[in-house]
Amino acid sequence: MMSKFGIFSIILFSSFWTLTAQSNYSIQGKIIDADYKPIDLATVSLSEEQADSIFTSDYTDLDGSFELSKVPEGRYILQVFLRGYEPLSRNLIIAGQQQQINIDDIVLMSDLHLLEQVTVTAKIPFVERKIDRMVVNTDAILAAASLNVLEILELAPGVTLDQNESIRLKGRSGVAVFIDNKPSYLSGQELANYLKSLPASTIKQIEIMTNPSAKYEAAGNSGVINIITKRTKVLGFHGNTVLSVQQGQYTRSNNSLNLNLNQHKISVYANINGGIRNSFQDLNINRFYRNDLNIPTSSFAQNSFIVKDGQSANAKIGFDYYVTNNTTVGVSARGLLNPTGDHTNNVAYVRDDQSALINRVVADNTTESNFENATFNLYFNKQLDTFGTTLTMDADYVTYHSVSEQLFKNYLYNANGILGYQDQINGRIPSDINIYAFKIDFTKPLNKVSKFEMGVKSAFTETDNEAIYTNTIANLTVPDYDLSSRFLYMEWIHAAYLNYSRNFNRIEMQFGLRAETTHLKGNQLGNVEKEDTSFTRTYTNLFPTFYASWQADASGRHIWGLSFGRRIDRPFFQDLNPFISPLDKFTFYSGNPNLLPTYSANFSLSYSFNNFINTSLNYSITTDGINETLEIKDSIYYSRPGNISTNDAVSLSLDASKSICKWYRMNLYLELGHQIYKSDLYSQKLNAEGNYYVASLNNSFQFVKGWNAEIRGDYQSDFVYAQLLIKSFGTLNFSLQKKILQDKGNLKLGVSDILYTRRADGIMNNLRNTAADWNSRLDTRSVSLSF
């Protein structure tokens, strides 16, 4: 199937060169202030004269430059806006033989009293399309002020969360998350907790790349999500704050304070965020056991009610110094404190084949955790000429420290309710991760229609994870050497890339190649019952990328795109740690030191009609995909990450954004897909496949006197995920906003999961002589108020 798609891709690629080119324009310019200094992060938008929505837009770079591409002939209004400067509008007529239109420098006049007067009438588009990415503008989401970043990611087209809050893109796992173009170096629950600690009000844009360019690291087999934070560049001292409280069964809040001091030579900024995250999970797990003759033998029914409490505090501070108009150096630091606590009341019933009670197992579990993160960055940016040649260098140091204190109390009662056995397990799990990285990027415009990029990067990671357990029975405490372990891990990654892009009139193309070498060492230290074990691996890979965009008509109403990329998903450090963590006497979670890297080849064919309807056909083949795998051994349930031999995925998506009238705008997203998983797994043959579909409709209403409203509905059908079948679920959300304080403030009311249908239910398959399912309720229905 992959080869057929590859042949089709080559045929379509070749056809680009045979098409007759017609007029397609690119508009370039530069935004400066009254002192002739470049202004970055200004919004430059282009609207048709008779339209009330933006046709295309861009943000100015560090040198103040912008480019609006794929613009057909016509009459337009060019608007430039940056808070604290007087907004500017120009009428443009796009026509003639010259395809590259250069506009004279545009001067924005700074006037701080305008902060009380400026309003923007142009509507910010929810989604923008570029050759290699989709951009989601979070300011277009009315409910953003009361959400965290993980919640707002789920509102982005094609992004979903699985039962463990892991991010999926186009139905596929293995998403690499970047913050301001830098990898987060997190995955799984650690990444989810970090994103939940960030208020969505601090986010400017979300860039979604199913086939990222060679400039990005090859990690993330389903793509990259780049989260861009907000930052003000207006001269003077400025600040804003967002306060939000959310009440479900438990209380949550997200609060942020952003401060900026900008002078001619320096820029100092600080973002301070804090909140509380209290919630619950009501989880039921059922297992039905059979013998080799398929005759029922026993059953296991478990209920866990988990109360979760947590606080988060994170801050980012930075300093930029403009040495010259073309040279900038800067330093930034980010810190996170995230203490959490879980208390679980767990009751399980073991019954025989006639459903008669054999045992009742009660577990009282408490976990207190503290997660700390610090990130330091030093960067240098130099514009080498007036044509856009730039040299950028970044040095990063990232450190994570966490410790988890666990207490598990287990009680075993017989059918008559008599206590027959009890024990207590105490665990302490400290973890330290240090990451050192350095990279250099070079960009060289060769002429007005082509650009060359190259760069190198080296990163070194060291981790030290330990699990220390003791077991107490009859008041006697002894070390539990079976559960205890210490795992040391080191990883070196060296990379280099080349990227070339060119505009052939109405055809835009980009080629890239990235090479990465990985060397890693893992060592599990032994104890009195286990010997030392270690492993060393080295591998080198090439990761090509290709993009093509073709404007099929002179008016720009029909645009076709084609992309290809090869990706890798390396095992995360924690997944390689062979620790074993108990939930109760019958349920254990562990790591897997034998994990192999995942490789995928991703193809995408897209079509856009009139900047209104966007469709894409995606196909990927993945080998050795890292997924949650399940095993039943002696009636005990083990969950660990494992490699699935092959995973074929195909999806067709459509999203549409349209202003129906001046007061109503609609955003629709539909996705239909098919997944196939095949693997040998724990002496079983995994052969799972199934269809799925996703639908999302967002309705935005703009009323008079500063009132706005938003109604959003989402639905996902049953979904096959390796051994799991995730059952269908849906949500319905409502938001209402009123501008206050002379439009300088917003008061927002939100209701999430109105019908309480955001469930997490599923079936576990391919378990030896066992059928299993689960259902889960979370604290998803809530009311929020934000300012």
C-alpha cells in the first residue's frame, strides 16, 4: 500500500511541472517605528475590499519583515496592528506582470494613550494554512481564558486525547510537543501535567505539523505541535492579568500575570502563572477469566475512586539586548513547581464461575508527588545582510526533579467478610533528568523566490531513576527487592539538516533532509535478588521531507498540496525504566528496557477551496510503534509500553470556517479514518483494525454592546488503539463574554461538558484467556468564571 501511494505521489509531483503557470503574487514589506527600528510580532493582514474576514495574515519577524504569499489579483485592504501603536490601513490593487510586490517601509506611530482607544474590527481566523503547517489562533477561541493548554489543544482540528491524556494527532500517537520552537522533552503523564499547569490565556498560537520540515527534530512519528506563547514588544512598561475559577465537583483555577518592559536597547519580560487542579476519577475495571477450553473460571470486578489534588506555579523571565539593529542576544529561564496528591479507595470482588463471592480486596492508596522543572536558554541572532540572511545559535539546559511517596494498604477478606490477610507497601520514587543541548541555524535567501537553510544540533541527556519499596506484614517491615530498582540512562543525539524552498510562480516547493545519530546506554543496578543488567545501542537515520503547493487557478480559489516525511519516535526515558509499580495486588504497571525506536512514513494530499473548505487525505505506515500493551499472567494484570510490529493508518479530514453573517461565524471539522495493528504480542497474535470518525462544530456569535457567545460540540466514535477499543464519547460546551472597563477587560462565563458525556470507556483485547473492559468518569462538567 505504501508503494502504491509513493507511485501516486511521484506522478502527482511530476504533474506540477507540466501545469501552465498563471498570476500568483507575493507581497513583502517591513514594519518600523518612528526611530526606524524594526517592529516584530506586528499583525499584518490582508482582506478583500468586500469581505469582513481576513484572507491571509502574517506576523513580522525580528527584522520587522513580513510576507503574504499566494495572493491572487484583486483589490485588498492591508492592515497593520500592534497594541500600543496606531493601527494602519492601506488600499492595494494587485495586478500586473511583477509577481513579487515590495511595499515601502511602513511606519507605525507609538502613542501609549491609544491603548485605551484601539479596537480591532477584523476577525482573527480560527485556523490558518501554510505550506507545512496548520496554525490555530487561540485568541479566536472565546473559552480560552478559563482553560489550560492541554484542554485548548483538544479544541484544535485533528487533535484528541486518549484515556491516559496522551496527545493524538489524526488518530495517531507519538506527538512531539514544542514550546516556542524548543522541544519540551516530556511525554505521557509528565507532559499532560505540565500542559495543565499553563493557562491557555498565555498562548498566542498552536502550530500543528503532521510532516514537520527538516529544521525540526525527527522525533514524533505522528508530527509536531509547537505552542507559541504571547509576548508584547510595545515600548514602555505593560502588563495584563487573567483570573479564572472553575467549579465542577472539585475546584480548579488558572491565573496568570504577564509583564513587559521594552526600551530601545533592551526588553525584559516575565510570565507568572499559578493555579489549583482538584478533580476525581471514578474507574471501574472488569475481568472475566476462562481456561484453555474457553470455559469460565472466575471474574474480577474493581472500583477505584481517585481524588486528585494539585497546585502549580510556573514562571518565565527573559532579557533581550539589541546590540545593533541586526544583532540580538538574550537569556531566558523557566521554572515549574507542581505538587500533587492522589488518594484512591479501591474495592475489588473476586468471584467463581457461578458468580459466588470468593474474596473482597480493599486497597487504600495514597501518593504524594512533587515535580520540579527548570529550563535555561541563551541565544544569539544575527542578520547578516539586508536580504534576510540570518545566523541563530541556542544553548539550553533543562533539568527535571521529581519524587513520589507512595503508601499502599491492602486487605483481603473472605466471602464471610473475615479479614484473612493484610499488608502495607511503602514506596519512594525519586527521579532526576538533565538535558544539555546546543544548535546552530543558518538561513540564506538565494533570491526573491528561493531560500536555503541548514543547521546542526547536539543534545545529551542523563537520567537517574530509583524505586525503593518496603513491605510490611504482621508489623514486620522488610525491603521489597522485587519492586525496588535503580535505572541509569544516558543518550547522545547529533543531527544536521538541509532545507531548500522555491516558489515557481503558482507552485511552491520545499525539500529537506535531516540526519540523526543516536547513542544510548542503560544500566539497571542490581540488588541482593537481581543482577545488574545493561544495554548499549547506536543507530543513524536519514529523514527526508518534501512539500509542494499548487494554486490551480489565477484567483487562488483552488489550492492543492502534497507532503511527505519520515519520522522517528524514540522511547521516552521513563518508559525504558524497568520499574514495577502496583495499583493493588492484582494490577501492576512497569517500564520496558527492551523498547525499540518507532519509525513512520507519512504522506498527505490536501485541497483548499476559496480559503473556506480545507480537506486532507493522510496515510502513514508505522513500524515498532510504542503503545500501551497488556498482559495477564497468573490472573495478575500487567500494563507496560511495548512495540507493535506494524500500524497502518489512513484518514480523510475536512475543516471549514465561514462568516455566515456579521454576527455569526461557524467552524466545522470532520475526520474519517481507519487503523490496522498487527503484531506478535505475549504469545498472542494481535490483528486489530477498525474505522473511526470525529466531528466538531464551533459556533461563534458577536452581539452588540460587547457581548459574545460560543457554542461548541465534539464527538468521537469508537476507536481502535492496539489492544484497546476506546468507546465513543462527546462534549457540549458554552461560553459567554462581555467586554468591560472600556473594552480593556473581558468577563467570561463558561460551562463545560453540559450533558456530562465526556467519558473514558473501553474494551481490552488480546488477553490470554481473559476478557476485560473499563469505564471511567472524570470531573469534566464544570462552570467557570474568568476575568
